[in-house]
Amino acid sequence: MNFYLFRFILTTLFVTFVYSNLNSRDLIKDLQNTGNHSIFISIIENNPLFLSIINNKVKSTIFAPTDNAFSAMPDVFSDDIKKNNTRVTTKLILSHIFNGDTLNENNNDKQSLVLSLDGSIYFTYELDDLFVKDIVIQGSPFISGNFRVIPVNCVMFLQPSSKDKRLDIEIRQKYSLTSCCLQTEVELEDFYKGLN
């Protein structure tokens, strides 16, 4: 094969690859620009879901815990994050990304956000199914690619609303999922169930 033709093909493939991935890298770059999400960025970048997340094509909401949120977590949790315990970091990521743009009133996109690991579907949570409480927004929400990013000052804990006795019956029936900050020993135990 002609050297120049080979070089042209390689250059074309490289430019196409870089161009197609520019928008997908926005999430990491935009989180870096806040100066408050280095731990969350590290969790995403070192997780097998990384490519699924940065190449997401569906309008989605990501609740992005700040570094302060992680500093408030118990030692066992912090140690697992530092050791890059994939089971813990995967569950953490999946507790913070939802289908749809939570702040867009005209959000009619009902496609499911599906992240997969080794071909297994992990979740298709819809924002309509989620009741959020006790979560403090830390900074202004912003758009990054297909994500609405909402900086939060806590690590979120998801559970079926039916199990959350702090909710009244009407809320439990209306929402299938509850999210609050991961704070109590009971919540931490529940988070770790099935991970070991």
C-alpha cells in the first residue's frame, strides 16, 4: 500500500475518532471546571461504565456529588472508593444518573438510559419515578452534552419508596424510588447489601 495513502487513512480515522469523542468528553471537562468534583471524576474514569457514560446519547440528569460530600462518608465507604472497589463505584454511579432532564418542563424524552457492563443492563430509572429529599444543591446546575449536571452536597442513596417509612403513603404510592443522602448506618448497610 502506498505510504501516503496509508497515512491519509490513518489520519482520517484519527480525526474522525477524536471529533466523534469531543462532545462525549465534555462531561469530564465540565466537572473539572467546577473544581469541586475530583473524586466523582476519578470514580467515573476508573469504572467500567466510563465509555457508556461519556458516549451517552440520551437526555439525562446526573447528580454530581462534590468532594465535600465524599469527605463526610464513613471510613469503610471512603476506603472502598480509594481502592476503586468496582462494585461500590458502579452502584454509586448508577445511583446518580437518571433518564430525562429534571429541570426541563418540556421533557418528553421517554427513552431509557441504559448503561451496560459485560452486556448486562443495569438500570433504566426515569426521573418521573424518583422522589428526591434532603439533598442540597451545591452550585448552579449546568448542561454538559446530553447531561443536565446538578452538583449536590451529598452521596445519594436510592431505595424503593415503599421501604422509606419517612414518606407519607401518598408519596410512597406516587414514586417508585426515593433518594436521599447516604448518612445512617442502616442506609450504609442497605447500600452494601449484595455487593460482597
